[in-house]
Amino acid sequence: MATTNQLLLLDADDTLWENNIYFEQAVDEFLDFLAHSSMGPGEVRAVLDEIERANLLVHGYGAASFSRSLHDCYHRLAERPITDHDLLRVLGFGERILHQDIELIAGVAETIETLAARHRLVLLTKGHAEEQRLKVDRSGLADRFERAVIVPEKDAAVYRTVATELNADPDRTWMVGNSPKSDINPALEAGLNAVFVPHDRTWGLERQDLRPEAGPGRLLTVERFSDLLHHF
């Protein structure tokens, strides 16, 4: 077990609680509603991914941005006359995500309870600020964290800034998350350590090859969140 008083930066969506499964359900509903006559699900998903990438640059992450992407995709691919009723239904597939109950991933509550007695815990999540704050508040975990930091994007510059603001010692600071793109590779690039907690439903746009050579820090991979207790 590592010594106590490490600083653990913890991702939220799909690390502490389920998130992407609800977006996938919305996409499945959208595909069924679109019912394209010649494009298969994979082809429609590729168009949606392209639209999401563009919208992320302007509107950021979250259910509202995702709903806009579904709306734009429907406008591009619909083979029948587009009605206001249809557009409202398409928007509803995404907007319903805002009202999903928070479902903690197995072992998270107990693990956080133990880790909070041993280390500094800071929640570091990206997305729409109000949407993410509501999730944190509804999770029942908020009081276990020293603070919750919500940023529009996670890159190496953000990790350096957060580490400075927290007066973090890079050798004793770990980013814990499920996304190679947002949690692991940029944290390593910023000179921190990282713990990869795989999730089999991680969003496709968050997938990358792990790059342990990105920085001088250590990279640890665990099978499940509760395995953190073997190391911290």
C-alpha cells in the first residue's frame, strides 16, 4: 500500500458513477426513430460522431450539447419531412439524460469512504458546470472531497494549473479515471501519476491508446475502482 496523504484527483462520469450508458441508450432510440433506409447503425453513428466533435468545440460537453448534436444529425439524415414534433422528440432523447438517477459504480461508496480517511481527495471532472454540480450534489459523495473542480476540458495545461492551485507535489499526486484521452495521457504529460480504471462502456471519443511514456510519472492500471484500496 502506498503511504498516506497522497493527493488523488478523481474523475466522475464513468469512474464514480454511470454516465455513458444513458447516452448510448439515447443514441439507440435515435437510430430506431431515424430508421434510415440505406445507412446502417455504424454509418449513422459515424455521422453523429462527426457532428459531436464539431459541437463540442462550440458548446462543450453535457446532455444539452449532445441533444443539439442529435437534432443536427436528424436534420442532415432524415428521409421524411421534418416536423417540429419530430425535432422535439429527438431533443427529448438527450434531454432525458439530465433527469437520470445517479447510479454509483459498484464499490465506489465504500472505497471513497476509506480513501478519504487516508488521503486528500479532489473531484476533477469536465463538462457543463451546472450539470456536473448537480450530479456531484446528487451523488451523496460531495462531503468526501476537499473540493470539486469542474473544467470545460481536461488537457495537460489544465492539470498543471490544478496541481499548482492545490499546491500538489507531482510525485504524490495521482489522476484516477477511465478515459485515456482526458484522465490518463494528459495527466502524465503534465508530470503527474495516473491510475487507469477501465470501463467497458467508455465513450468512443474518449478512447486513446495509453501513453505511459507521456511524462515521468507512474501509470497504474486496476481492474475495478475498489482495487484502489490495494494501492492507496
